[in-house]
Amino acid sequence: MSFYTLVKKEVLRFIKVSIQTIFAPLISTTLYLIIFAYSLRGREVVGYSVSYTRFIIPGLIVMGIIQNAFANTSSSLIIAKYQGTIIELLLAPFSYLQLSLGLMIGGIARGLAVGVAIYLVSIFFAGAVIAHPLLLLGSGTIIAGIFSLLGIIAGLWAKKFDHISIFSNFFITPLTFLSGVFYSVSSLPGVWSRVSLFNPVVYMVDLIRYSFIAESDINYLFSLTVISGAFIFLLILVTYLFKIGYKLKD
């Protein structure tokens, strides 16, 4: 198996079931947009000059990217372990870094595919203006990469599918909903606005929001530095876990 074959396999794996992997999350996000766009369309966001609908769209896109990038790599690895095909990956003629990158690229592709689909739907609600498209593409790719790598870690650690849901239900979902998707972090009272800064997803949502509307709660360069550092750390960690055969020899 070559590196190209691995990437192709990971991408085709979610494309073949696109109704489940792309259209299902798109429908749920569209429902969010319908509910919030019409029920809270007159609401003002403190410190922002845009409508509430335009304010929440970047956060919804981040949610879609995060959930699907994580799901792609975690499910791929747990299935490979369950079926015993993980041995083929480990014996293939490429390095541990290439193995990490190959799986990660598949997760990035799915995450960005869902993100683009959500953006296309959001055009009907708030227009198509993007303040910084290159920053949006770069930061979206890094975010998808981070959660693809976290999905790999979850897939390596998990022994069954129920273990994957622990990551999703008890870590990813709470961190996402408490990251300022539906509200401005700076508007939180007292200590809660500072506590929120320990949530890494806050910087992701804020950076994507800045890319769209050129307004944010946190300096975008600081947010970009935080998520870039997290990406590099996780890539090194995942590569090391493959090298030592973490949970692959049990």
C-alpha cells in the first residue's frame, strides 16, 4: 500500500456513504440556522456589528468540521482494529509520519467537505461575504487536522465503538457548545469569560469568525498561534504513538 493509496482509501471511505457523512450533518446544521435565524433574528450581539445569524454561522461551520474530522479517523481506526486490517497499515512501506498524515488527510477532507456544504447553505441566510478567505481556508484546515489527529488517538485507545462515543459525548460536544458558537465569550459575566479561555475550541471558533466578519473577541494572530501549536504537538504525539505501537499490540 502506497501513501497515495492510503489517502485515497480514507477519502473514498466517506464519499461512498456521503448521505450519512456529509448530508446528515448538513441537515442538522440547517435546522440550527432555521431556528436561530428566525427566532433570534432581531437579537444584537454585544461588541459586534453583524446580525446574529452572521455571528453564529462561523461557529456552526467549526462544529461541522470538528465532529466530522474526528469521526472519520476514529471510526477508520476502530474498524481497522476490529477487522484486523490494521496490520496492513503497519506493514505498508511508509513511515509512521506518513501513516499519521495519510489518516489525517482523510479526516481533513471530510471535515472541510462538511464545512463547505454548511457555508453554501448559509449563503441563503446571510450572504456569501468572507472577509479573509485565505485565513479561513488555512485555519479551517488546521482545525480539521487537529480533530483528525484527536480521532486517531481515540481510535488507538478505544477497544470498541462505545469508547469512541465517550470522547464525543463527554469532551468534544461540551467543549464545542461552550466555545462561543452561540454567544460572545467576552459577554460572559465575571470569571466565566476568563475560564472560557482555557477551552481550546474557543480560539478555533473565534479565528473562523474573524475570517468571516473581521471581528473577534481574541486577537486572531494569538488564536492562530494557539491552534498551530496544538496541531504540531498532536502530529508529533500521534506519530510517536504509531512508532511505539500504542494499543496495537494488545
